[in-house]
Amino acid sequence: MDSLSQRAAQSMHRAVENLARLQHTDGSWLGDYGGPAFLLPMYVALCEAAQRLPDKQRTQRMRTYILNTQRADGSIGLHAEDDRGSMFCTALNYVALRILGASSEETPLANMRRWMQQNGGPAGAASWGKFTLCLMGLYEWRGIWPVLPELWLLPTWKSFHPSKLWCHCRQVYLPMAWLYGKRAQAPVTALTRALREELWNGQWAKISWEKQRSVVCKEDNFRPQTQRLLRVNQAQAAFEAFHSKSLRNKAVDECLKHILYENRATNDINIGPVNAILNAFVHLFRKEGRADFERGFARLDDYLWDGHDGMKFQGYNSSQLWDTAFAVQAVLATPSPVSPKTTPLLEKAYGFVRDNQIIEELPEKEAHYRHRCLGGWPFSTRPHGWPISDCTGEGLTCALSLKHLFSPAIPPHLLNEAVETLLSFQNEDGGFATYELKRGALWYEALNPSQVFGEIMVDHTYVECTSSCLQGLAQAQQHLGPNPRVEKALRRGAAFIQSQQRADGSFEGSWAVCFTYGTWFAIRGLLAAGLPPSHSAIQRAVSFLLSKQRSDGSWAEHFSTARHRRWVEGEKGHVAQTSWALMGLVLGQCPNKAAMDKAAAFLVQTQEEDGSWAREMMVGIFNKSCLISYDNYRHYFPLWALGLWAGGGQSKG
């Protein structure tokens, strides 16, 4: 019988060949980044409002995707694998199916209507759902709490100025403020009138809209309205009743100025799908907005992905840089990282990393509340224009790891700019947030108006972001020479990570499910900062991981772990989670060789013949509640884990 080490070597060989087959011509790895169930219907609503419906093939594939996400009770959850329905997503997807040509008499739609009626109707949709229905003439603006554009006229030092918000939140509520200020609404059509009857069960004319403002279906009420938010909403409603028309015009003009800047700074891609769609709505309703609309609408194609389950609207224009950085590190972790088989793959990947670093600073960035960009890396591609701390850290790690192997190399001054950008991201607590420094106070979260998402108001510091930044900074110390500022940043980052450790030794992850992910990142970060594997924080993390290993050698966390913020055991072993746990054990020099061998055997045994691993439960997550797919995780994380195991944790099996 072949030894486990021999079988693992064969597995890694097949996995590298699989990665080479999947590599795009530009050197990156493209993959499915779908999952949120509200994105596609928002896009379809825009298509209807603009009378730019998808062609027949796309229409069919979109209908296929929506129906594939429908649950047995007729509802649609917040994400494609949700274990409960969402009024927000059920109502919007019902509208989308009707726009895409489905008859109200079709069984799936009848089941959706029944679920909505049994659960209180569309008045219980979360705020983003109500807002989208307003744009379509399927809900009255009087039925939502105001989204005041005048807030953008406040002095920036005021607590309530939107510049204090997390950039994703800021860029979503920016076009919302313009659209609310204009009471924008698509023309009422025969379909609009039919949908009013269907959604509201024939009661449209009798609804007391103001009474629906705080109505939320229990399934959508993940972050209930606080008393503080209620008081703020009531104050805004009082202002709205007596607002000045001239001030309103000035405020919507201020919003438009920032919307146009976002379009220019991102080549009309925008920071994410929701603000991309809403910005397009803004331009659609502007008299002078036709050219801006055409550019923005065309770039929305960047978000579409025709996958195994139909055509969806992704959570970003792509995850290419993120996936490429991890794929490179996975290959470099193998026993033969540079060989005739891997060199072409690595050379193309290095070219992609090099060509997607941001090499120019944004003009007038301070006036538009933007952080430093020069030298950073985005989540997707350079044209997107928003660098992220962890993507910059992982991008710099790859760039420095490969800089002596391939040419043309990234110029030294750009590598140093990347270091400067990483240093600029570090918060006072020593940790790193996502796109910029933390600007708002934590009490802002009590004003979260979304209902369905958690932690959206400010840019929090995260274990994962901190770890990735420490990786890049540690590589800089090694390859670019000692830097006292970098050394200080490493110490402060390590202290932050240690402060986040739980009593059981775990670390909570925020961008994937959940404790396996966060604990692996924490171990990586602490080691990068110079802590030895024997350090008590690392050994406690190792003990935690060991305590969650299943009898078959795997790990499995259910996605509700993130919602409950405590471990919830999954139904079956998960390849990506097992990979993270195994890497944590190997890096932490776990003394239990048998446990690591068992995990490696699980990965070897579950590999497909083509060198991939089977598609499984989505593990990406954002804002504690919504799953999102990182389909490439199943292609490179097992390879990375097996490579680390083979290099330092294996025994004969």
C-alpha cells in the first residue's frame, strides 16, 4: 500500500495541474462569487426601469438561478443556502421573476405569494427591500424612514456626517439619499399595476404607508431597530415634513458630486454591486444622466456570472487578486514550488499581481473621503480602484516572494509604496480594518438601519485583515531591509491579534465561516510578527482546533456559527475548513502528528479525479449574516494545506 506521504504527493501533483487548467489567460483565477439573493433582483429591477431587459438566453439562466435558490416553503433566503426565508429577498425575487416573464400562476410564484402572505406580506421586507420596491412603484416612499441627502451637507467633524461610515455603507446610502431626495420612481406600467395586486393581495389602495415604516418580518430582523435609531428616524421624519426645497436641491447636488467621483475613480465599476446598481438608477432618473447611465449599465456585466446553477449577480466584479494571491502561496508551499510544471503558472500569476497594483494616487481624494491608494492591491483588478488592506498584504507577499524569479519585476519604489499603504491602514488599536482607517465610533452600530446585516456602520478591525497585513510587512522586512516603523507595526499587530483570542483559544473570523478561518489567520499573523510556535497564544489556538476535529479527520462549522458567534457543528466534513485547520496545526507545530495525518488523509481521499475538490457549502460570509461563494477555495486551500503538512507535519501512513 502506498504511504500517505506518497498519496499526498500525487494529490498535490493533480491539484497543481488542476490550477494550471483553471488559470485565466491574464494569469489570474476567475471564480463564482455569488450567493446573496438580493443582488440579481435589484439588477433586474434596474433593467425593467430602463426598459433594457436581458436577452432570451440570459433571461432563462436568471430564472433558473432564482428558482434554484427557492426553498421548499416557497421562500427565498438572504443567500442561496439560507436555512430560513427572507421577506426582503422573497419579495424582490418574485418581482424579478415576473419581470423576466414568469406568469403569476406558475407554481413557484404562487408558493412565494403564499409564504409572503403567511408571514405578514411585503411590508415586512427589510429596508433595502422596501427601498427597491419604492423605485419600482411597488411601495410608497411615505412607508420608509427618510434617507436624508442633507446629511452630506453637515460639517465633516459632525458625528452624523456620512464620511464617518464604513465605505460600503457610505457608498450604498449615498445614491439612496439622492433617490430618496428626488422620490425617484419608474413609470407605472401594466406590470406595475398587476404586481401591486399580487404583492399586496388586492389591498394596495387601503395601506396606511406611514404605519409600515418600522414593520419588519421576524426573518429579516437580524438587527432590530434600537431606541436610539427610532429617535433618529423620528427626528429625520420631522425634518422631512418641513425641509427647505432649496436646501434639498443643494443636498442632492452634493450627493451627485460624490456619485460621479465614485464612477470616475472606479472606471464605472463602483465599490460593489449594490451601489453600482443604485448609482445607475440615479443616472437613469437624471435628465443629463444618459451618458453616465450607459457607461455604468455596461459595466454591470462585470458582475454577472453564469454558473452551474444559473446566471447570478456577484458580490464584486471579481475576486481575482484575492484568489491569485492565495493560489500562488499554495503552489509555493508544495515540496517542489518552482519546477518546469509550476514555472509557467507562477510567471503568469506574477504578471497579474504586478499589473494590478494601483500605481497612481487618486486626485482630490480627501475631498471625497478616500483613503490612500498608491501601491495597494484591490480585491479584484486595478480598474476597480479600491485597495483593501488584506489584499494589499497578500499581494505584497506574493510580489516579494516571486520578485527575483520573473521579469519585468515590480519597481522597488512601488513595493515601498505598498509598505507605506499598509502602514497607513493600521488603527490605533494595532489592528487593521478593510479599506481605510476606522472613522466612526462603535456606538454607530446602534443606528444600523439595514435590519438584515450586522456591523455595517463602521470599518471594524479584523483578525484576518491584520494577519494579512502582517504577512506583507514581514515579507518587506525580509526582502526590502529593516524598517523600524514596520517593526513597530508588527508588534502592535501581534498585540491586537492576541487581544482577540477567546477563552477557548479560538479566534472569530468575520469574512468566512468562521472559527477555523479566524484561528488559522491568527496563527499566521502571530508567526509573521515574530512570535514562536511555542507561544501560549498559538498553542491555545492549536488546542482549540484539535478539540473540534471530527472522527474522519475533518472539520465542519455550520454557517450559523457566524450568526450566533459560537461554534455550531456542521453536518459533514468541509474541505476548506479542514484545510484551514490543518494549516493552523502545522504552522503551530502541533505535537499530535496522528491528528494532522488524519486531516491530510481526509483531503487526499476527498479529491476528485481531475485534481479538484467537490463543490460544497459556501463558506464566505459578510456582516455576520450573508453567505457568499468563494468557489476557488476548493481548488487551492487543500493544496496549500497538504504542502505545509508534507513540508513539516507528515508521518508515514
